[in-house]
Amino acid sequence: VRTYDKWKGKKNGNGIPDATNANYTNVLSKPKVRSIHNTGKHHYGSQCSRNLANTPLSITLVTQTTFDRLPVLSFMCKRWSSPISVVVYVNSIELESWERIKLEFYGDCPNMMLFPYEGIDKSEKLNAFPINKLRNLALNQVWTSHVLVVDVDFIPSTGLDKSVMSTVKTINDGQNKSIPYNQYALVVPAFERLFPLEPPCQNLRDCLSIAKTEGSDFIPQSMTSLRSCITDKGNGECIAFRSNNFVRGHGPTESNEWLQKNDTQNHRPVSSFSDGYEPYVITPWCPTDNSNRNYIPLKKYSQDPWAPLSPYYDERFLGYDKNKVQQ
């Protein structure tokens, strides 16, 4: 993996310069490619606290993107006030303006951590995009108890981070206390917006311009506005994500049923699974002093008590199709 010559200081070998102030552990013995065959070494770059009592019960949103889709992040930040970790795939020309871009984002979104990853060439970007490697590099920077990994074009509902952590605490304080909170995974229902033949926007910039309009529910911000969008057939109907072309991907979530019952039941078990199911999932990440590792097969994973509680992604998956199905 290439690093960038114009950065001052040493390179960490991840494609990310040391200027990010990351404190990597055992970086020299870090595996070149994370896969199911070397899971015991995946966590060597993790920023999880070595003192478990210092891990906050909070959630980090993790994503990866290319340079041209950076404008989406500013809109995402308006709805998510907890930490955000993003690795950006850039070429050598785009990297020249990285410091300026980073400062612009930090001014509007101080809770966002941005890290550049310099790609090899155009062919890699088009044919072998290292999407899981980028996700893993962003996961390395997580220091909270939970994490949500999403694609960059998904915008969270306003206050989703606070709502999720409230649900985590409710589950943890509930009747089934024999199962610690760090053994739960929460599926976040996903929806998308369809457009009529003459959509209100023709490209990413125009769509974001409309979405950023104050008070606009072009991308629904709440349960009420989502329900309205689902019933609005004239201005771009909202549907459960990919329910019109790939039901297996998110079908078991039963998003529409969840939406109908949300007033009385804000969380419920996923009743069934199917081949190809790849939802967006909130999982435990950095251990806390209350974490229970008894369910983790230590021979397969690390025995370090600070190692993340959930697995990294297999970096042998390249490109954009069905790369989350390993979950």
C-alpha cells in the first residue's frame, strides 16, 4: 500500500500518514491483508482504550468514500453529533488539497475524523476498489463502545445516535440481564427515495442542495416525515431499501412492519435470516469494564482484553457488490 512522500514524518504503512496522530500498536506485525485466516492480529491498529474503564458508552458512525462524494458528509454531520470516522480514497492530485479540505470539514463538523488513503491507480478504483480495507482503517480509529458501519450515501435520521444508545441502555436494563449489552447487534432499518420521470435533482450536488434546505424533508428527518414520504406517490416515494429489486438484502428486517409498529415497539427481534442478508448493523466495539468475553472463542480471536468485540471486515472482498454479506 502506497503512502505519500510529501507528508512530514514517518508513514505507518496503512496508506494513512502519521500526521493523523494515530497511536498504532505493534504496527510492524500488523497483517498486510485482514482475512478469516489471521483474525488474531486484526486489532493491532485499534484505538480502543487499553484501560477498559475509559471506554465511553457511545457510538461511532464509520464509513468510507471517494473524494468526489465528500459533500455528503457535511449533511450527515448535521444529523449525527457523536463521533464519525471516515477514510477517503484519493489520488495523488486530490491529496494535494487534503489539508484545506480537512480544515473546512473540521470547522463545520468537529466530531468527524477524516483520514486520506491514496489509491494505486484508476484501474484499482474502477475494478478492485478496496472497500473493506477502507472500512477497517476507519474502524481502527473507533474508541467508543459501539459502532455503526454504513455506506456514505446513507443519511441517518436526526438524533439516531442518541436514540440508539438509549435503546442499548434499555435492553441492558431490561428483564434479560443475563445477556450483556455487548452481545447484542441492532439492525437499523434502511429506506431509499425513488423519483418520478422528472426528478427534482439530476446530480449529487443538486440533490444535496435541496436536502440542505432548512426545514426540508427531502431526505426524511423523523418517523413522521418518513411515513409521509412512503405515502407520497407524486414527489418521489420512499420505500424500504432495495425492496423493489433485491429483497434478500434487507427483507428480513421487515422495515415497513417496524415502521408501522414503532409507536409501541421501537425494537424487536429479527425473526428470520436469508442468504444474501446484509443489513446495516450496530455492534459492540471497544470493550468496557463491564464487557463479558465468555462467548468469544479466544483461540480464534485475540486474548488482549482491549481488542474489539466485533470482527473486522475481510479485505479480500473488493469492489462494491455484496461485500457486507460476510456479517
